[in-house]
Amino acid sequence: MAARSNLTEKECLELIKYVCDAFSAKTTESAVSMIVEHIRTAFGVSCVSIREVFSRPYSLRYTYESLNDPTKVKRINETVTYKETIWQSAMNKFAEGCYIYKADNGQDKPRFIGAVPNMPMCMMQMPMYIGSSFYGVLDLVDFDVIHDWNECEKDALRVCANYISQYLYNLNSAFKGTSDELNIDPLTGLMNFQYFTEKLDEKICQITKDTPITIVYTDINHFKYINETYGYRRGDEMLKIVAQAVREDVSQHAENMMCRAYADNFVMAAVVTPEMIEIFEKLVNDLNDVICERLRENCPDTRIHIDTGIFYIKKPNITAASAIANANLARKIAKRDNIRKAVVFTDEMMDEIKYQEYLNNALPKAMANHDLKVFYQPKINCADDSLYGAEALIRWQKPNGTFIYPDKFIPVFEKNGNIVEVDFYVYREVFKYLRKRLDNGLPVFPISMNVSRVHFRSNRIISYVKGLLDEYKIPTELLEFELTENIYMNNFSKADEFIGICRGNGIKVSMDDFGSGYSSLNVISSIKIDTLKIDKIFLKNINLSENDKAVIETMISMAKRLGMKVICEGVETESQAKFLKSANCDQIQGYYYGKPMDEESFNNFAADSVIKPYL
């Protein structure tokens, strides 16, 4: 099903006009960046990329990219080399017009694309030509839904692709006068990324123990906001300021070379003796402060800071590309953790990356083999200790019987988006479990399932759950979704829409981890949920203090006045359970009553429990 209605003929013509006007009004880099962003927005896809033919045979390099998810990293300057057979197959397909992949058309995987964090739902690849020569590809990719592009849209994209390729070709031709010009970034006067990488490879081969090379990877945080707020011309001026500041400062202290990798990303290589390392790190941090100050003078209303990663090359056993990637990884950690000082790459970071790659590669097989197990933790009625229901939790059991616990893989999949598929796997297993109990005449009870914030980047969760309801015919009063309070804070409108749809269909919704954040009270009266789930942090002390009790009693009382049920998690002792019962809590969840159990163990637990008829 298409994510949105197709563009009309008028809208297609307006898109072409936008491309023409953008090239007439902007410098090339700004124009192409704006066009890529505009195409992504117009078609409502996850990603739009431009890949240009690279000097290596059968190779394409990402040169421009727009992503709907700001947490994802653009693949600028990444080069993909294909087998000759795949390349020729793509050329044959492009001769027919373009290549379209849809996840529901029987193809096993998309072709002629680089590494992606997860398989696209659909993709259009529009070839770009200069005359009859293949120049590159304009990619439109969606990871969430399937699009049905019509002929008018294809024709418009074909025209846009031709405009883009001609403009890029003319630009590149203009800088082929001398080898020096070809190796220079025209905006900043620094090396371009390709030439920088080539020179760095040469210098790495000459490394000795007395001349290690330091790689510094830097970008301006929220530079896109600066472009959008102050205009691309102001943004270009700020990039020149960064280049000039580095030339003036670093050259006084170390032999160095520098390039603009793309957009606002800069890479520097400096020869720094071992005894200078600590001083050099301070120099980099001081320089970042100077750059920020100069940038703020140009954009006084903007909170600007620099994210920087550092990697030390001490032996000539690494390529320039790998060294730059390591420094970039350290930069990403600085950005992720909001660290205002340069972050130095460590072996532990690489171990983490390798482990993440292992998890990502192992996930499809783990789901296919049902190595992912749904465990159930009981929820107990405070009134009579009867079994109210359960929460579905995911566990990953490896073939050797050992477990990978959620804190090791959930954050990884939250980051790359694969958590959506994991959640869908859990939902299906829960539906199957309830259907099995219904078919066997066993008593049933509500089961709650967790919802990741990633779901609110698209509406797939709604259609997926509706599909499960149609397939398994589960009464909706047996279903509940748990959303953490941070989801409400950061995605209020989308979360509110989801809640409305669920409750409109008889599915309960609860706020999980209530009290673990800072803004709960600002929204708790505005949202229509069924259950408030008090975070286990309030039961951190086995023996509750009077202050602990007062806070919990206040939250329970507030929720009751708002018409909500209350459940408290993390209950581990009899005294905690007795207090919550006296405080008028509705349900209890925690190790005191039961740890998360596999399906067979939970069935035994349910068989030994008092279960009030729910249906």
C-alpha cells in the first residue's frame, strides 16, 4: 500500500520547475543538497541519494544524501564496487527506464544498492546520463512502506535526474584545468576528500615510532539548522571560517593537512610526537572553542558546538579509510553522548562496533529459527493475589543455550531501527500464544507489549496490529501496549494519535516507567491512558522510607483521580507488596511474585494461580 497519494501532474511539473530554479539561484553544492531534500519530502520516502560513477571499474560513490531520520549517518563518500554481472544487469534494467524494487513482489532482496541498516520496503533507482554515458543513480528508498510510483512521477524524476547529472558534470569539468584545481575543495580551499585520502595513505606508509599521525574528525552540531535558518550562503561562510581557523592555528604547532569530507565534516591529519599527544588534544579542544566563538558571532542566536573524534595511527598497518572511519566513530560517540570535548578512539569502541555488526547480521536468522524467545512476567491483582495478566519480554537464546540479554541488543536495535522488526516478532508470538490458550479452552488474561519510540517514525505499527487482529481473531480487551513516558514527551502528537486508535479499538494503553523522567506531570493530565505503571526506581530501597511511601502514595492517588489503574513494577519483598496494597495500588509486578518465564513455565505458573474469568 502506498505511503501517500501519488503526485498529480501539476505537482510533478512543479517539482521539475523547483529543480530548474534551484540550479539557477544557488551554488552547486547547496542547490543539489536542497534538491535531494526537496525530492525526499515531496515523495515522503525515508532516503534520497545521489551516487556518481567512481574511477574504479563498476563503482559508485555516494555524493549527496537526505534522510528523514536525523539520527542516521549519511553515507557521503562511501564507495560501493559491484561484480561485473550485477553492474551489467543494472545497465540493462536502466535501459528500460528505471529499476523499482518492492518487498511484496516476490524478489528476495533489492539489487544495485550499497550496505543498508535493514532491507528497504521499496526503492526506485533512476539512472543519470550524460548523453549516452551512464553518470550515476538517483535513489529513492523507503524502509517503512511500499510506494506505487505512477508514470507521471517516473517521468518527472527522469527529467530531474538529467538536470542533476548535467549540472554535476559541468561542475566537475570546470575544475579539471590543472591537477591542483582538481584536488581542491572549491568552497574552502582545502583538499578534497579523495585527494586527502590518497595523500594520507602515502604518509601512513612512512610512519615511524617517532612520527605517529593523529586523525581529527570534526563536524558542526546542527549545521543543517544553520543553513535552514540563516540561508545556505551564510552556511558557506561559516565553513570558510572553520577552514581558516584551522589553517591559522594548527599549522603553528604541527605538520598537518586537512580536507572537507562533505558538508560540514572536516578531517585533519597531523604528525604529533608521542610527548605532544596530551598537548595536542588540549589544542584541538581550545581550537574548537575558538571556532565556536567565531561562528556564534555570525549566528548569535544559535547554540553552536563542535563534535570531534581523534584516532592515533602508530603503525603503518592500517589504511587511510579505516583510520578516518575510526576517528569518525569517536566523533559519533561525542555527538551521541553530548560530550563537548574531543573523544579519543579506543579498542573498546571497535569491539562495540564489531558486536553490533554481529547482532545485526545474526538477527534475521535468530528470528527465523525462533532463537528469540518471548518470556512472560506475571502481573498480580493487589486485592486478592490472583493473576491479572502478564508483560511480554524478549530474550535471545543462542544455539548453545546461553542468553543474550535485552540490555545488550535492545539499544543497538533501537539505534538502527531493527527494533521495529523485533517488536513485530513479539506481537505475533503473543497473538499466537493467546490464540492457543483460547483454542485449548484455557483461561486467558491481558498481555501487555512494549512499543519502541522508533515506531513513531512511521505508522506501520497500526496496520501491522490490525493485520494480526484479522489473522488471529484475538479479543482486543486481552491486549495492552506499554509506552515509556519518554515516548510521550518526545513524540506527543504521534503517541496521542496511536493511543486514540488503540482505545478506539478496545486495546488498552499504559504509560511505562512513570517517574523516571522529568516531564511526566506536564502531560499526564493531557493523555487518555488506561494504566499508569510506576517505575521500579521508587522501590530501589528494600525498606521503604517515609519519603518513598509519600511519593508513591501521591502518584497512586493522582492516577486514581484521573481515572487510571495503577501498577507498580520492581516489587521484590513482602513489605513492599503489603505497602502497595495498603496504598490502593491495583496490580503488582516483580520478582516477589515471579521473574520473566518462558511459555511453558508461565503456563505452569498460570495453572497454579487463581485466574478470574476475563471473557
